[in-house]
Amino acid sequence: MSQSLQTDDFRFDGTRTFHHKKADTKIEDLYDNKADYAAQLADFRTTIDELQSLMYAHNRYGLLVIFQAMDAAGKDSTIKHVLSGVNPVGVKIQSFKRPSDNELDHDFLWRHLLSLPERGNITIFNRSHYEEVLVVKVHPEILTKSQRLPKELTNDLDKVWKQRYQDIANFEKYLYHNGIRVIKFFLNISQQEQGKQLIERIEDPTKNWKFEEDDIKERAYWKDYMNAYEEAINATATEKAPWYVVPADDKKNMRLIVGKILIEELKNMNMSFPESTPERHAALQKLIATIHEQDGGAE
């Protein structure tokens, strides 16, 4: 590894202010070459799988991992590469698209509540409730015209955003109090790199199915989105539900950083395999003897 990976460099937990203009979108390589990158990532996958198995056996915690980013920053590929080695029984991935009519008939957190992880499991949110203070904030007409809220609740938009930040922070605090740990990633891609990735999508037949014309339209609001991310992160970054702002111009670096953070956060949970009682141990020994007797009788 060409430099030491210190995940605290990317962590925002309310003890310092996040300034987007000061945040790196690219850092020095954390790998020596492709083989070194592949080896590190494979080790991370194995460790994450082992820790998830421990979490499943311990059966006290759940883990909610949130990915937020601009289009083409690499959310899908990061989830795929970092978590592909984890037992699929213990991991669920939930992608959130535009709300349906049914979802709009409920509060903005409702559909996310339905997808929370069970104890012992990891749930990945590919986009999340934060869209309500990102996309909706950049396009407030979504709030005033589409979300079916009483007009008296949308007259003061600044008040709406402050309330939603508070609601989200309280929601994540509630999850923590119920054993659900929350980790939030903002994959911080530069506008120039995003442009390259969008062009690649257009030119590659295996990728252009993912391309939407609206992706280009949204680039015109880049500064508005960056301001919205900055405000959302600063308003909701806490010790119990931290944000990690990960440089995303180099996808390999990004995946290694995400993998390392997941491992550290899982290790911070107070987990252990259930201890066996003497009575249970004796019962299991009898079962071993029974198996041997069964095998002997089968000959």
C-alpha cells in the first residue's frame, strides 16, 4: 500500500464542520498495482463476511449502510465489489427510486422504515431518506406540488429543511437506541470526473441502458447539490450515526476506503458468539455419540 489508510480523515461525526470545497475527490493511491488492490479487496471481503456471520450469531445488532452520491459516482459498483463476498443471507440491498403514489400517501420516512435491517443483518440503502433534503431541496416544487402536504406546512421552506434534518437525526438516534447502527457514505466525485463517467455510459452499449437524459439536466444544478450535501451532512453528522465523505474519482481507492470503514465499524460493535452452558455441552456430546452409533449401524 502506497500510503496508510486513516479512516478518521473521512469521518464527520459532528465534531468538525464539513466544507465541500475543501474535501478531496482524489487522494494518493492506496494500492501499489492492480494485483495489490485485488488482494486487499479480497481480504476486506473475507473479513466483512466473518464479521457479519458473528453479528448474525450474536443477534443483537443490525447495520444500516447508506450510500449517497451524484449520478455516476459509483454507488452500484462499490456495493458490488465490496460486499460480493458476504453471505447473501445476511445482506439486503434496497434501491430507492422516485416515490410511488402509495409512498407519497405516507410520511417521507415510511418507505425507509419498511426496509430496515433485522438483527444480525446488514441492509444497504442505495439512496435513502436523504433524498428528501437533497433532490427535494434542489427542486422544492417536488415538496410543494407532489408530496401532498398541507399548504401551511410548506409556506416556510427553510423551516421545512430544518425540521427534516431534525427528524432524520432523531430517526437515526432512535435506530441506535434499538441496536441498529447507521453508517452514511457520501461518495464525493468531482464534476469533471462525473462528466467522464457519463460519457463512458453513453458510449458503452453495456452501460448506456443506465443512462437517463435527466442526469445531464441535473448537472446544471451541481453547486446547488453540493450546498445541499454540505448542509445535510453538517446537520445530521453525529457520533452514533457518522458520515464518511469518500473521495470518488478513483474507484479502486473508494472501494478500499469503504471496505476498511465497514470493517472498523463492525469491529466496534460489542459482539461475540453465544457461549455454551455445561448442560448444553453435555447434550451435544451425547448427540455426537448418537451420530457415531447411527453411522456404525449403517455399515
